[in-house]
Amino acid sequence: MNFFQCLSLLVVITLVCGTVAEKANSSGGMVWSSARDEAELVEDSGLVIGEQDQIDGGFSSLDGMLHWAIGHSDPATLKEAAKDAEKMSMDELQKRQVELKELVEKLNMPSDGKLMQIAVSDLVNASLSLEDRHRALQELLILVEPIDNANDLSKSGGIKVVAGELNHSDSDVRKLAAWVLGKASQNNPFVQAQVLELGALTTLINMVNSTSTEEAVKALFAVSALIRNNIAGHDMFYAAHGYIMLRDVMSNGSLDIKLRRKAVFLVGDLAEFQLQNTERAELPVFSDRLFLKSVVDLILVLDLDLQEKALTAINTLLQLKSIDPLILRDFCGLEGALERMKLQLKESMTDEDKRDYAADVEILRGEVELIFRGKLGQL
């Protein structure tokens, strides 16, 4: 078996084995993932392996090898290989996995821990070129996705090094550093705690005001990941006036639509967290007229994704005890906005490409209107 054949087989068996247990548990039987599932996996990763990687024969990690093999394989061949793998029993698959693991070890593949150590060592090198600094952060971006790797990076002091890159003079370095911190913090209280202790949250909130859209988007992503389901993170966010940053983003029509979507999504997340933690007093921000108006105004922006996120946020906000429906009606203009939105959605439904999505958003709009009128009726 030549090197490429080994790689292709490694891809197929690793992907197949990785889904067997999950599919079996959820369906009661063995259901195999489709070729589309794997294609989406590669697309969602955002990883690009250049030609030089295959020329050198070097890969930054096992993930890099897998992505390279998928990207350089004939889809029909992979499909056939997957069909062959489907015929194997679980014992046969596990045996083949062991054989392939031994093959990888013979190729002297460095561990993820070693790769992270190398990347961090590069970052602390003041003479490192900008291109290599970008590359080190890009490698960490991939490596921190598994929660164990993120924890190891935190324990080794690597998170502190990455957080320091938020103050770099290069916008792309700051963007990548924010992205790494966001990835490492997702659903990870251990890493969240360290990043918060480092004081990175305030820096990230300020970065959302960057003139670079990508830097601002990644900074807001990191802020969301850092405070999600984290009481200390929420307290620090409000203390740093993060809600003012959100209000400014939502009310600025000149900003990129992606940034405004993330901002209103975070508002919904903050409101949901408040609902789930009923023992905590509801914060004044949820009664702030300007803040609420910045959310309501978004439902009239002609972007279905943004409108849906804004409606979802309003739906959650309406469930808070501190919300005054009269402020939403008289100051924020919610009642009139919902009516105008209904007409917008009706027009969108004449467009075949938007019809289904617009119909779904209209259902949500109707639900919000019903809840809103119910609250008005209680007065």
C-alpha cells in the first residue's frame, strides 16, 4: 500500500468509526454517514492545505493529514472505499484503525501537545516574521478545537501568550488571537476562567470597534464564547459596559451585517441566561430604552437572518419581568414595526428563493406579536 492509499484509507476508516457509535446510539442501529456529511465537515473547518504541504510531505497534525487526503482524493474513489468499509464489522474496523495508528506513529507524527508547544514558542519569539506569526496562530486555531487540547494549552501557559497577541500592532494577528481564544473558550469553563483572569474580555470588547470588519467579528465571537453560561463572565461584561458596545453595533447601519447579526444574537443569549438564573436580579440594561430600541429597529432591516435573530431576542426579552411593554410600544415602536415587518415578509414570499425562509420568519413574527399583545393586555 503506497502512502496516498494509506492516507485515503485512514480518512475513510477514521471518519466511519467516528460516526458509528453516535449513529448507533441515536437510532438503535448502525447508520452510515453520507459523503455529503464529510464534505460539509471539511468545508466547515475552514482549513486550506496548500500545495507546498504535499510537496514537503509534512503535515502540522493528524487533522491536517486527514483534510489533505480528503481534499486530494477522487470523490468517487472515496465513496467506493466508504462502501467497502461499511461491509466491515466493528472488530474489523477497530483492527484496521490500530494498524493505521501504528502507521501514523511510524511516520513520526508529532503529538498535538508538541505542535502547540512549537506554536507558542514561535509566538514568544520577538524576531518571528509576521507571516510565521500568522501561521502559528492558524495552527493553534485548529489544535484547540478538542477541549482536552484547549485545556492543555491553558495549563501550559499558552493561553496567556495568545491573549498577549491581542495587543499586537497587526490587525490580522489580533484577529487570529481573538479567534483562537474564542475557539478555546467555547463551552469550556476552565479556559473561560483563565482568559477572564487575564483581563482579555475588556480588550476584546474594545476590539469590536475596530475599523477592520474581520477583526471586529472575531472579537465579538470571542466575547460571546467567553461569557456564555459563565456568571463571572456576565458580571465582567456588564461592568465593562459591553452592553453599550452591543447597542452601538446594532444601531449603526453602516457596519457589516455579520457584526450586527452576532450582536443581536448575543443579546438573545444574555436575556436567555437571565431567564435561566432567576435568583439573580434582572439588570437595568434590560430596561434601557435606547438598548431595547436598537434591538427592535433591527426587525425592519432587509435581511432575513438578521430579522430572525432580532425577533428571537425580542421573544426572550418579552419573558423578562422587568420589560415594560409600554416602552416597547411607545418609545421603541414595536407594534408598528411588527406590522411593517409583516408587509415586508409578505413581499419576500413572492421571491421563490426567499419564500420558505420568509414564511418561517413570519411564524416567529406572529408569535412575538401574540406575546407582546398579551403583555399589553395585562396592564
